[in-house]
Amino acid sequence: MLNINSAFKLNNGVEMPLLGLGVFRAPAGDEARAAVRTALEYGYRHIDTARIYCNEKSVGRGIRDSGVKREDIFVTTKLWRTDFQQPRRGLEESLERLGLDYVDLYLLHWPFTGFAQAYLELEKLQREGLCRAIGVSNFKIHHFEALKQAGAEVMPQVNQTECHPANAENELLAWCQAHQVALEAYSPLGGQGRLLVADPVISGIAAYHQVSGAQVLLRWNLQRGVIVIPKSIHPERILVNSQLYDFELTDAEMQAIGKLDRGDRRGWDPDRIEDRPADQWPVPAEEA
Ligand SMILES: NC(=O)c1ccc[n+]([C@@H]2O[C@H](COP(=O)([O-])OP(=O)(O)OC[C@H]3O[C@@H](n4cnc5c(N)ncnc54)[C@H](OP(=O)(O)O)[C@@H]3O)[C@@H](O)[C@H]2O)c1
């Protein structure tokens, strides 16, 4: 039976909570800090940030505000392209901002040029204990093959990728399950500005279970064995997004939701990531 403490056992034995709080575009300062503290108070034990979100200091402050023990929280951050040549510096600076000695998961944020060499450095950082698990984000199957060819010894523990009913990633999920890579869904509600919470199929199922569309979307991925990291800075939504364990989707409902898949990726295609113009990256101001 799934509950808020349910975890995915990664291929190196580390336990990763199936539910986490995402903080992409959670403004640095009071908002991100309070969202993290609130989530931890509601029982979340997993926070997903990144160097490029420019809110790692606020995340660290929110963690300390909560009073929850460090070892009981799973913290993820990600290596940005500007540090692909020096992943150690990237991680050490993230740790400094977070105020932590280690992160639980360190991800290559996108398969930018040089990703395979950067991944080999992550293997070293993991051996040194600076990160308990290592992984990738926005990887397709062929990117994993490139890691192997570059001499990677450790199969990434996690692939964090865009995943919701409109972009179900069934093939990638099957591949990850066959290769002991945990699939972690970003934009599990459909992504900021493109939410699926009001989709008629989702709403109909939500009404039947007397829950919200967001809860149905999250529960759908949990029942597929996919980790979810919904983002919110609003306490009532942070709470609702964690209330996923008093109802269960039937096989017929899972299938009906599965039919919404149309390969509708909201974010950039990982194969074309180097084509993305610099001015289209949301780069927030550095936090104080
Ligand atoms: N690896 C990557 O490249 C990558 C890319 C994108 C995201 N991510 C990670 O994944 C996390 C989640 O993805 P996301 O932020 O793109 O999108 P998301 O979680 O699918 O959606 C977040 C949006 O939904 C709203 N929301 C949250 N709960 C709601 C509810 N119960 N009802 C209605 N609206 C609700 C939020 O608004 P409010 O905040 O105003 O409540 C926000 O606008 C990110 O925060 C980040 O940690 C990673």
C-alpha cells in the first residue's frame, strides 16, 4: 500500500521518497524557504532543486527552519552546463549554498555537450560521499548508451524527465524499469502554464473519487512506479498534493488516463537542447 513514506529503492540501495516538492520558479527568499518548510511540516521528505533555479540557499534555510533531521530528508540538486567542465566545483558550490555536507541525489540537468565526461566526474563525487546517488535528467535511451561507451561504471540511479499523461514516456519507463533506473517525473501536473488538472478525463475521474485533478495526475504516476515532484508555493496546494493515499485508481481509470498520451512535451526536446537560444533560458537573479 502506498503512503507518504513510500520510497523507491535505487540500484545502489539508497531509498528515494516517491513524493517530493519541486521548486523550479519558486522565488528565492521567503517564498521558496516557506514552501520547503511547509512541505516538510506536511510530511514530505524530498526536495528537488537545481543550481539554475537560484534558490538553493532558500531551500537550505527552509530545511533548517523545519527542524526535520537532515538524514531524514532526501535533497536533490543538479549540475548546470556552466559547470560541465568542473562538476566538483558545481557540487561544492551547491553544497555551500544549501548549507549541507552532501546531497542525496546529484543530476546532470540536461544532456548538454560533454555530458558523458561530466557523468564520469559524478561517479568520482559519489565515491567520495558528496552525493549518495547520481543520475541524469532529460535523457533519452540513446543518451544512456553514450554514457556506457564513454566508460561509465555506474548505471545512473535516476532519470528525471518530463512525464504526465500527455507525455507518458511509456517506452522510456519500460527501458528504465528493465535497467534498474528510477524514472522521476518532472512537470507531473503538466507543467507551469500547461496544467492538465482540468482535462475532462482527469476531472471526471477526480469527481468520482472526490479528489482534485492534481491528485489524480500524481496518483497515476505513483501507481506506475514513477516518482513525482509537484511544485507549489501555496500551502493548501502543497498539502493537497501530498494527500494521495486514501484513494486508488482502477485499472480502467489508469488505462483511460493512459489514452491521453500524445507525446506532447512542454519543455525543450533533449536532442535539440544545444539549439535553445540563451535568452530563452529562465535564469533567475542570484539569491541573497
Ligand atoms: N530536470 C528538469 O529539466 C526539470 C524541468 C522542469 C521541472 N523540474 C522539476 O520538477 C518540478 C515540477 O515541475 P514543474 O514545476 O515544471 O510543474 P508542475 O509541478 O507540473 O506544475 C507546477 C504548477 O502547478 C501549480 N500547482 C501546484 N499544485 C497545484 C494544485 N494542486 N492545483 C492546481 N495547480 C497547482 C503551481 O502553482 P503554484 O506554485 O502557484 O501553486 C505551478 O504553477 C519543478 O519544480 C522542478 O523541481 C525539472
